[in-house]
Amino acid sequence: MAIQELRFRAAHLRAVLSGAKRITMRFQDPVEVGPAVLVFESEPEVRLPGVITSVLAKTVATVSDDEAREDGFPGADAVLAGLRDYYPALEPDDELVIVRFDIKKVTRPQRMHTALDAEDARGLAEFYRQLMGLQYRPGDEPPTADDDSWLVLVDADGRRQLAVQRADVVPRSTWPSPEIPMQMHLDFAVPTAEALELHRLHAEQLGARVLLDRTQVGSEPLYVLADPAGHPFCLLVGVL
């Protein structure tokens, strides 16, 4: 059975993400307590995992001031006029459903590994493998790996520690002289596609911007973002 949807206008996304909005009033839109997908009618559509925590039926005329203010109205007197923007035929004696909801709790992104750019990816991977006592993840070991453009090093328990990415040209850092800064990026793993969207939105609220959307790749959907200082980092659905 499909999970029920709770649909919102795109303008409500920021308030829902911040926690300022946790109530909505619906007319002739039956829902029940339980899991739900919160759908924001933006372009593209944003879908977040959520849960409906309570459902209360009452007429428009009996909505309290507190309930009205929770839903962003100045008071109960403003509810009818405000909801008529959504439901033009609404009358004071019509029955509403007051829906309380929450965003489903998801874990914070976990650092998957730090990735280094190098013209000789294998040579740099070997350097750090020996320096740190690491090993290649299965399939990346020489000489069996056909593609050395992306090599991952793991510890003895198989946890990712470092990745090396081949690049055609990597100017050597001049640090501490400022001409060419240090070069690396972080990868962060989240457990599901829904969590990926939630944390992408959270990162954007904090000042990040999307550089690449690769969420249509089923094997490993990801976003590449730039932090507020311009450093790229990846958010992806993956296993540590």
C-alpha cells in the first residue's frame, strides 16, 4: 500500500524545515496518523519523509486562536479568509481536519572519506596506503583494477578512510604561499534518497550551493555542492 502524501505549496518549505510549521488545516482531504511523504509543489518537486502525529476534526468556526497561530494565521478570525485561498467554497460550518505532523528523524550525514586529487592516482594511493597502514577496498587492488581513476583505501575493519581521484592536471599547492591553495574534498554519506534531499536542503539553508545534481544515477545518487567558501563536497547515498 502506498504511503499517504501531505502536499504543501513550495512557500511552506522553509517553515517546515525549520520546525516553525508543524500543523496544517485540510478540507475534504482525508489523512490518518502514521507515515507520510511531505510533498512540496516546487520545480523540481521536493519530497521529505514525515509522519502524521495527530488528526483532529472540527468546524472552521471552532478553530482556536492557538491552533490558528500555529498554522501561521494571526488568529482564529483570519482562518476562514486565509483558507479560502486554497478552498474557495469553504464556509464557517464546514468541517476541517487539523493535521499535526513532523519530519521523520534522519541521521546526520557521516563523513565517508576525504578525497584527494592527483595526476598519478595509483602512486598517491600507494603512498598513503603504506604511510597509514591501510588497504584497498575490494576491486581496487593493483594490478587487478582496470580503472585507477577512483581508488578507495580502507582500514582493517573495512571502513573507508581516504580516496584518491585522478585528474588530468593538478597544480602543486604553493601553501603556505597563497597562490595555489590545498586541494581536497569531503564525501558525506546518508542512508536513503529521502535523507539525501533533506540534507541537500539543509546544506543550502546553511549557505551551500549545488554544483552538480547526479541523483538520477540509481547506483549512487549524489549531489556535489560548494560550501560557503567555495570548497566542493559530496552528499551521496552510500554505505560507510
